Amino acid sequence: MLHPIRKSFALAAAVVALGGGAALSAAPAVAAPAAVAPSAPGKAAAPKVTVQGTAPACVRRDVIKHKKTVTVGNDCGKAMHLKVVINNGPDSKCLTYQNGEAWTWHWGMGSYGKVVTC
């Protein structure tokens, strides 16, 4: 039978060996910049819009499912870049909403999904 101190030491060594040591830290991951395809002469390349996640609670969403409309309002105290996602239908463009602004999106096909930041 192991002595209680040796037992604790053995358990601590096992945890560290399995990667559970809190003192060990990994280097932060760094992503390489995305490659941009060259544009045609005389035309500017369109910026790529990326969805960052569901919009915060300070973004108002008033959905009327049977009329297929959603009114999105910005009550965040700063400008927000927002996009309406429609399941199985056309999403809105990424639009900039100033604080206090609201906008209504209508769709014909699909159902309301969510509002995301972009």
C-alpha cells in the first residue's frame, strides 16, 4: 500500500503526464490571412462577409412568421453589422445599423432563422 504522500504525488504526476497540468500552457493559435483572388482590371474586389455569431440581446428582433417579415432594431449604443438568416430561403445582405435604427426584411420562401453579426 502506498503512503498517502506518495499516493498524492503519483496522482499529480499522472495528471501532468496526461496533459491536465494547469502550469503548462499552449502557444496561441494564429491563423494566416485569407488569400484574396485577384479582381478583373478596373474592378475592385468585393469584400468577403463573414458571419461572426448570433447577434447580442441588444439587437431587437420582431418576427411575424405568417407574414414572413422580421424587423431588426439596434439598441446596442453603437453601430452594428447585422444579417438576417432565413432557413431554406434568401438571407439579407450584411447591413450596418446605427444605434436606434430599425429595418424590416421580407422573404417569400423558407422560415426565419436568426440575426447574426457580420
